[in-house]
Amino acid sequence: MSFLHDYAYYIGAFGLIFIGLLVVLAKHNLIKVIIGLSILDTGINLFLISVGYLRNGTAPIFSRPGLDASGMVDPVPQALVLTAIVIGVAVLALALGIAVRLYREFGTLDLRKIKELRW
Amino acid sequence: MVSPALLVAVPLGLAFCVPLVGLASRKAARFVPIVACLFNLIVSLRLIPHAIEQPIVANMGGFTPPFSITLFAGPLGLILSALIALAGFVVSIYAVAYIDKGSTTRYHTLFLLLLVGATGVVLTGDIFNLFVFFEILCISSYALVAYLGDRGGLEAAAKYLIQGAIGSGLLLTGIGLLYGLTGTLNMASIAASVGSIGTVSVFVPMALIIAGLGVEAAIFPLNAWLPDAHSSAPSTISAILSGIAIEVGLYAVVRVVFTMFGASSMLLFLVFLGTLTLLVGEMCAFAQSNVKRMLAYSSIGQIGLILFAISIASSASIAGGLFQLITHTLSKVVLFLAVGYMIYRSGSTEISSLEGIGKRMPVTSMAFVVAAFSLVGLPPFAGFPSKFMIVRAAVAEGGALFLVLVALVLVGTVIEGAYFFRVIQAIFFKKRDEKPARHEAPVAALVPILVVVVLIIALGVYPDAITGALNSAASELLERAHYVRSVLG
């Protein structure tokens, strides 16, 4: 149980990453694939946060005297996640835009039927 | 001396000026990318001599490394940023006449953002910053592949986006693991501390990062998106994707393997992967009947050749690989731009429909021939000295293994020659009608093509013009300790 307790965030993060990958690889509906990408992104963000997380840590702000830097969570991964979220939103928006156009052109979102080009 | 930060900042600022200029005059907006690329070209070329003496390190925000985001403008980064600016310059002149459909201001904004991303990747010294610039590059290229809004382009963009997003996910996971291990994102300080960590723990982030970057670099098992994306995009974008985007991906792989991890044990694996990529790319290219798909597969083959050369990791072979990279960019830009108007005039991308077009568009066709010969490696074009350098360096490495690999590389070149000669035969020696009307590409398209053609011939006749800079770029890759010292002081 202590293993679960210590590594819960990593297990959750990699669980989300693998669920996302599985959805992207196994689903044929473009919208579901995009949802998979979104889950993958969330998993990675959670992973980044847990890299810098400290149990019972405080925010990295010297708000009152006597605070020790060793009791603070690492702020760098949080900055990274903020950037990664913005990038993820951009990719998601573009993907959904392309999905809308694809549906207009092909009348379907099934990736097995959208096969004009050879692989 | 100008700060290398301007190489990123000026085009980035101008990219967002394009829509504003477009409000005043849609015609004027087309010239903004030309200005930005010219600025970058001049600044990069002027900084190269300084960088050869001592790499230029710029720290953003007034912090010292490893806390600041570092820009590292060594000879390698500046050569590549000059190459990006040159390719962007000629392609954006060509685009003035070629891109006339759709929302042209959006095209020019995205085009400039793509170049900003590429320049940022080659200049940055911070691994997360590299990820961000990489995403700028990728997102703008996803959008540009779908620019025409036709069925093929949309489908290719969807495939490209899905595979690219998984690649970036792997890259970001690798970066996260690496940060957990070393507690820093600065590439120099990662390089300094990576030696003291166990090999197994370093291997996982390295594999993730290489796989993530390998998607964009189109290294063999990860290149399924490339033929569709490159053949469905507008020809200007095909030229930039093929000439710049995948090279930048390859640069990132090489930088990570050589400088950041110093992973000499990975190199033989990459040599094999390069040879495999080369053979697969060239064989697939041989089987194509669509000329743009053929060129796209040929890019995969060339990437394999460059990866092969650089991973041999001797000073001469890296210089040869970088020379091949420059040759490939110049040749592919000409090939795609020339093919752009050939397709436009003949109305089809099939090789059979190009028959007899050499009579209708002699200048464009000759430019195509020069670039094709250069890519195959015939003298006196730039491809000859670069391929010669690679083969000589690989043979000098010695051993039966490298002789076999060189033989395979030469087999790849023969296949390459075969499919290019087939196209040239179709263009010039198969007649359809007896008295074709001459209908050349417009001057705005011919001038940039001919400029690059002249450059290809000049580099082929006088390769010494750049070998000095290439050699110092090669030593920048090989001397990790020097990289670390010049960033961390």
C-alpha cells in the first residue's frame, strides 16, 4: 500500500497516458481520436506536475518570514504545464477545425472511410 | 554585434504584423515574409564568422544559466538559420505570384511562424524551449498542409496532426523525466550532469525524446505521415516542409544525441536506422507515379543519408552530412517550386502528364534537371562534393561493416538516379504534340528558382566556400565539453 501511496500520481499519470494512446490507436472515429489526444495531453501534464510535487509542500512564495525553500513545491514544472496546456489547446482547436472540414468534405468521421490517399 | 535573439524576435513580430498590414493592403502583406527572411539571412551570415571564433550565448531575462533560457548561436545553429532564411526567402518570393487562392494573409502569417519555429529550434539552448519552438513549427505546418482545403490536404493534415501530436507527447514526457533526473532544463547543464546518472535511467528519456523528434524528422518507422502531407500541401509548403521542417527535426535529434546525452552507444543504431530510412525512402520513391509523392519519398531517403553520415561521428562525416543537408534543402526547394508550375500548367501530378513539358517550359524544366542531378550527386552540382565527402568519410572509418553500409548507400543513390532520370526522360524525350506553345512560369517564380540553381552550381564548383564553416559546425557537435563551458562559463 505504501508503494501506491508514494507513487499514486505517477501511476495515475502514466495510466492516463496509456489510455490516451490506446484510444488514439484503437478508435476509428476522428472525434474519439481527438479525445484520446486530449487524455494523453492531460496525462503528460499530470506527470509533469507530479515531478515537482512535494507532499504537504507549500506554494513557492515567501509570503511570511521563516518559510524554508525546501518545503516548497518546485515551480518550474508548473510553468511548463501552463505552456503545455496552451499548446495542447491550440492543437485541439486545430484538430477539431480539421475534423469539421473533413466531415463537410467526406460526410463521415470514420477514419477507415476517409482513404483517398494511399499510405 | 547583433544579439541572436533578434533572429527569432523580428520574424515573430513581423508574423503578427502580417494581418495588420493585410488590413491596409492585402498585396503588401505578401511582402512581409520576404523582408523578415532577408533580415534573418543577413544577420545569420554576418554572425557566422563571430560564431566560428567563439559561440555566441545570449541569456534571456538577465538571469545566468542554468536558470535563464539560453540561446546558443554556434556555427551549426547559424548555418542552419541562414539556410532556413534563404529557403524562406526564395519560397516567399515565389509565393507572391503562386499563392492567390484562399486567405492569403493567413497563409503568410503561418508561413512566417513556421520559419520562426524552425529558427528557434536550431538556436535554442534549452530543452523545453526547443519543445515550444518545435510546437510552433508543427502547428503551423499542420495548418498549412490543409491550406487548400481540398480532400487530400485535409486528410493528410489530420494524419499529420495525429502522428505529430503523439510525437510531441512522447517528447514532453521525455523532457519531464529528464527534468526529474537532473533538475534542470538547460541543455548544457543537462549535458554536464547526465554522466553522473545511471545509464538505464538516462536511456528511457533519451528513447522518448528521440522517438518524439523522430516523428518530425521522418526517420524510418515514424514517417507514415510525410508522403501524404508533402504531396497534398501547396508546392511552396511542400518545398519548406521538405527542405526545412524535416531537417530541423533531424538537427534536434542530432543535437540531443551528440550534445545533450553524448550517447556514443546510440550512434551505431542511428547509422543502421539511417541506412534503412535511405533504402526504404528511395525504393518507395521509385514505385511512385505521382511526381510530388516521388519527391516526398526522396526526402525520406535523403534524411536517411544525412542521418547515416552524421551518426558515423567523425569530423569529416559530420561535415559531409551537413553539406548534404544544405544540398538537399537547395535541391528540394528548386524541385518542388519547379514542379509547382509544371503541375499547374499540365493540370495533373502524374509523371505521365508531364510528358513533353520540357518543350513548353524549357527554363523551369532545366532548373528541375539541375536540382535532380545535384540530388543524385552528379558533378558539377552541389550534390557531388557532399556525397563524395560522405562516402570518403565512411570508407575512412574502415571495417567490413562500413564498407557494406557504403555499398547500400550507393545502391540507394543508383535507385535515386533511376527514378529521377525517368522523370527527366518524360519531361524532355517523350513528345505529345509537335508544336507546343511556350508557356513559361511567371518571372516572379523563375527568379527565385534560378537564384538557387546558380547557388547549387556555385557550391558544386567551389565547395571550399562553406567547408570551413561546416568543419567548425562538426567540431561543435563533437566537442561537448566546449559547448558546456561556453554556456555555463
